[in-house]
Amino acid sequence: TALKSIELMMFNGEQNVDVNDIESSRCPEWTEHLVARNYWPICKVGYRSGDVTAMTRFEEVYEAFIRQYLLQIDFWIAAFENFITPSHENYHTSFVLAGTYPDCRLSGADPMRGGGYREKCLMGFVGHVPAAADCLAGIKQVVFEQGACTMAELQAAMAADFEGHEELRQRLVHASKFGNDDDVVDNIASGIVDRLIAHFKQTRGVHGKPYWLALYTAAFLGVQDIVGATPDGRKWGDTTGMHYAPVPGRALNGPTAVLKSAAKACLGDASGTAPVNVNLP
């Protein structure tokens, strides 16, 4: 996800929280799921996107994130495509889903075995772009504009899960957040979407066609436990939000502001899907 890529960017390719070290009592169902489906990796560890403690401009940090994020996306796509062929042999489509395809009902064949799909396509779920934008906005404002800390100090605070760094955490919490019609963070989010659109247009799947970009979070439950503290002031275990929507509790200016934040991105090019959750009081 974008949020895990933020963590990897901040620690130059290493994890702040290693899923293998998570206590089973914290999220047993999630960890069992990961172990059982070992073809589904969490992330590619070790890619050196750059030492953030040596970066002196926000633009350097932003580009380091993009490098890390796009590499993680390509890593996931490769892992997914390695799974496609055996999945056709060993799994079947939900009967409810298969029944929604007229051709499948006529042929009686599973969609993964020749029935139902007139046009083959694949989607890439990228997840948590607004949360990542919140993190980058926090870095931009708190580190480079306010000068409240250095990148090294932010890295150390995140490694400590902000224990002993509450004043800094509060600064990050109160930085610009997606969903409030705030151009500072909204433009960061829309810029990420632009880079994703360009990347996916160049990415070909096993069928030779481009992936459909989906600003969608398939597994948002449990993600909070595999991503450590982040530069938006979030601590390990705090919620991460989902899809192309604000992190819960951060949209404070009403539903219209949420829609305005989302509308600043080229969501029409996210042809997979781009759900925007709007909570009404």
C-alpha cells in the first residue's frame, strides 16, 4: 500500500514494524491469513529509495516516496501474476459473482475457466493514497516549513512510535489533512494519482493489456498493524482509512469539502474504481 511505502521510504527500504514480529494476539486472523497465503507478500524490503535524513528539500522526500511506491506496486503485480495461473487451476469463482455474468450462466463454465469474461482485464489496487498524502503534507509543513524537527528527528520519533515525542506528534496531527478542501494536501494526493496513472498506462499484464488503476483498498482491516508510526502523527495500530477517502476523524469541514478534495484528482483515469466514502453526521 501507499502507507507501507511511506514507512519504507522513511527507513530507506527497511520496515519500522516487521509483520513477522507482530504478536499473534494483536491480530491473529490477519497474520494467519498472511502465513497461509505465502504467495501474497507484504512488501519488498531492501530497496534503497534514499536516506531521508540527508534530504534538505521536500521535493527530494516526495520523489523518494514515488520511487519506493512504484517499485512496491511492480513487486505486487509480479507476485499477483505468478499467482494467476495456479489460481485458475486450484480455485473457483464465488457462485454469486459467477452468476452475474450472462455468458457464465449460459455456458456453465467458471469465469476463470473460460466462462463469463468477454474482455480480459486486471486491476491494480493501490490503496491509502489520501493517508500517504497526509504523511507527506506533515513532512512538508512540520519539517521543511515550520522547522519543528529534522528528518532524522522525525525518523527517530517514528521508530519510537512517538513515545516521548508527543509535542511533535501533535504538530503532525494538526498538519493539513485530506478531506478538508485544503490544496496543500489535496494537490499532493492528486499529484500521486497523476504519477500512478502514467505508470499504469505503461504497465502490461499477462494478457498484454494495461492494468486498470484502482484507488481502492482491498484489505484495510489489519493494515494498521503491519504499518508502524507514520508522519501524519498516526501511531502503530491506529486506523489507516480506505480507498480514495479521508482517514476517519480527519475530515472536519463537512461532506462537501470531502468531495472537493477528491475531485481535484483525475479520478476518471482511475478506471478500476475510486470509491470516496462520505460520512454524514
